[in-house]
Amino acid sequence: MIIEIHAPHSEVNESILKPIKEKVLSFSHQIRDIVKAEIILRDDTTATPQESKICEIRLTLYGDSLFVHRRSHSFNESACMAVHELEKAVQEQARLNHGLPDQITSTVKV
């Protein structure tokens, strides 16, 4: 899995990035189809100071993608909220992948 981290126009502390990377890597144990993770941490200068830090995470799977977008007053809080929301989406995707198909068809004559 490839993990790309983008933080345009801002310096982000490694103490914020390390837990995000570890959690995103743990998602690959639940879903083996994850190809790439893209993490974007950016400032929104047009928003209020209470919600000016944005964390976006996109997981690219074979044939699908999961995306979360959270904003808060700090990168740490917005990243925690994004990772928590993404964890729910990954668990749902894993449940769908391991579940039975909606319809079973067979080409074998009985």
C-alpha cells in the first residue's frame, strides 16, 4: 500500500502524522484490496478559526474508494475525527466484502 501525505502551505508535526499512518496501515489488515491512502492536511483561510484545519483521507481500493473530510480547530482533532469515521467505513466495506452475495446464479444444470 502506498501512503501519500500532503500538507500544502502548512507545517504539520510528525506526532500528528505517525498515529494517522499507523491507523491507515491497520486498515490493510481488514481490507486487503487497499491500493493507496492519500492524506491531505490543509488550512481553510475562508472559514472561522474554530474550523480552519481540514483533514481529508481517501482510501483507494480495487474498483472503489472511501473518502472522509473533517474540519476542526486543530489538525490533531480533525485527523482523529477523520480516522474514526474512516474506520467505520472500512468496517462496513469489510462486512460487505465478506458477506454473501445478493443473488446466486449458476450455469450448472441440475
